[in-house]
Amino acid sequence: MKLTESEQKIADLYQEGEIALVKPRKTVLKKLATTADNTFQKDRRINIRLCEHNMVGIQRVATSKGVPYQTLISGLIDQFVEGDLIQKA
């Protein structure tokens, strides 16, 4: 896994013993669990038509990542909506 520069600095500090992990408080864990439940709750269904070429490509990528193709598509849509996909110029 490739780390960003700031992530690498944190990893280096941890490995050198400069920082240590702490156990999160119960309130933080509860909030994270609630957020995760809400994030992964899929309550809408859509139908979409794709050309064969795109469908085969999506299935190939999903297989290489070890996830169902529907999960891959949903993840890509989520990344787009959140602004995490970079648009080519």
C-alpha cells in the first residue's frame, strides 16, 4: 500500500516509538459504529444499462479486487459524489 507523505511520517514515528496507539473511548467507538451503519445502508435500488464492453471491464476489475461488481460500482459512485475521483483534464 502506498502511503501519502503525511501518512509515511506518522508510520515512521510509530515505528521509531515516538508515538503510540491508544484505545479509543467507548463514545468514539459508538459514534464510529453508527456512522458505519449509516454509510453502508443501501436503501435505494436503481437499474442501469451498460454496453457489454463496460460490463465485462467492470467485472474484470471487481474480480481482480476480490469484490462483487455491484459493490465496485457503488463504491465508484460514492467516490464521485464525495469528490474523491479526479477528473482528467
